Amino acid sequence: MDHNATTPPLPEVVEAVCEALRTAYGNPSSGHRQGEPARRLLRRARERLQGYLGTPDEQFIFTGSGTEANNLALRSLARHGSCIITNAIEHSSILSCATRLQDEGLPTKVITATSEGEVDLCVLRQQLLAHRHAAVSIQWINNETGVIQPIREITALAREHGALLHIDAAQAIGKIDTNVIGDLDPDFLSLTAHKFNGPAGVGALYARQTALIDPLCIGGGQQDGWHAGTENTAGIAGMQRALELRYNKHHEAIAHMAELRDIFEKTVLDRCSWVRINGNRDKRVCNTSNLCFEGIDGQALVGRLDTLGIYCSQSSACTTGRPEPSHVLRAMGLSEAQAYASVRFSFGVTNTHQEAELAATIVAAEAEHLKRIFA
């Protein structure tokens, strides 16, 4: 129940990776024929990305992760924007990179979120008015609460004020209708394969204008000089296959994950009426449930569930042996105790209805047990 952290690669994806290792192991930068299968693989992967995501062109830069794609996007935005504007509930790869850029002298504004876990559009407008030619970086779907941001409104505000825009779509690909990307036309959009049953260690960054790119890695001419280093062709093959499998049954996948989440939440909330959902429950992605078990220690619940084969997360970094309270939930106005009492459950296409029902029964029982202890 932790698919927002990572997903198991599907058997067809594993086979695609193995096939690429067997037949496309050559260096795509080589001038001889051995590199041709790898070059074809990269071209085909870019074509598939464009087709499934609806981008205007095939300008995708392959990276080693979503974090790497986010860093490449922010570093590039910093070169052209007068200020980086982002949100307090962003992924740590964005917030940490923004902090580093600020330390290097670039103005950075981290705006507030609402109690529902959404970007505060009024504050965003104010910052865009105050900083001409800024650059905005926003996560489409929050990885902890699953709240879907008002991306059309954010895009319109950025365009109205002449700002550059980066969308972190790591949690959106394969879970919502992303054909709107062509309409949004962001300057950058990042994704990572292991969030939709592809292999870990491969991501991509879409760039509307390659002239905006400030390469993180230099030293070779790979990917037209945008990102040096020999491409992970096997991982890219796996990402392409995972995209094909997801988008061939996109609506069925979304409906299946939504059913799992709803079954799980109904059982838990019916048995534990004191538990509440964090974030706007009507604007969430299909697979994510972030629950506040107020009055108990969420870390204790996660630990007990782990021993019973139920894997979930508090989505918080470990610093001194105890997880810090979620920065996302704290930015939404939850107290430290409420953030510590919150746990994220996230479902995937490989989960079954039986698993969702069993997990919910066990979670409710363990929560009730801990409630009595902590009371």
C-alpha cells in the first residue's frame, strides 16, 4: 500500500528491459552499426512519450530519476527566471534545490498552501505581480495527500504574467488524463518510470524550448548536449513498455485504483469514525489516501502494520532516528502531533480488491488497538 513511493515493474516491463540488454546494448552515440538498435530505441521511446502525453514535440531528455529531472528543470529555470516561485508542499527535490539556488543568490519564494492541500492562487498571483519574468515550479499531484492542483489556473496565471513554468508530473502520469499537457504547454515537465510500474533509475524531462536548458551533466554530446552521459537504454525501454501498458488500459487502471482506495477508506472510516482524511477529498488522485489517526503515534502504526505485511508510509525524512513531521501536512496547518499521527496509503494496478479489504480490516484493528493504548 505504498505505490506512491514506488511500484513493482510488470513482467512485460522486465522482459522489455532484458530484451534491450540482449539486442540494444550498443552505445547509441557510436558511429557504427552496433549502436543503431540503441539509437532506434531512443527515437521510438521519444515518439511514444509524445504520443501518450500529448506534447507538441519529442523534446524529452532522459534522466536517472524524477529528482534528477526536477533538478535539471530548476537549474534551467534559474538561468532565465528572475525568481523561483514554488510551494511549501512540493516534493523535497524541488524545495531542496530551491534552497540551494537561494543560497547561491537567486531570489526564491515559497508560497503557502491552503488547509485543503492546494496551491493558494491568490498568493501566487501576488508573487507573480511582484516578480516580473519569474519561474514557477508546481507539483501536479501531491505525493503525500494525492491532492490534484488546479494546474490549468496555475498555468494561466504563469502565462498572464510572462513566467516560465515547470510541472512535476511524477505522480500524475498514468493516474489522470494527461492529454491536456499539450494544452498546458509547460516549459518543462518531469516524470519518472517507477511510479507507473516501470523500472527504477530512469526518468525524463520534457523541454518546450531546448534553448532554456542549462545542462547538469557536461562532458559528452549525448542527447544533443542537453544531458551528457551514455543513456540507460534498457531502463528507457522499460519505461516505454510501462507507458504502453498503462495507456492501453488507462481508464480501466484509474477506475481500478479508485475502487481500491474507496473500499479501503470506507472500511477504515466506518470502523474508526475518529479518523479523518487529510486534503481535499473531492480533488484527489484515484489511488491515494492520507489518513490522520489523531491521538496515536503514526510511526507505531506503520511499524505494527509492517510486521503484518501491510506496507505504508508517513512520507517523512529520517534525521535523528525519528521521522520529522511531514512538511506537507504542517504547511496545510496540521499540528505536529496531527502530522505525526498521519499515514499515507497508496494503491497500484497490481493490488486486488481482496488486498484492499484485508488491509483495511487490519489497519482499523491496529488503529483501534493503539487508540486504547495511547488513551
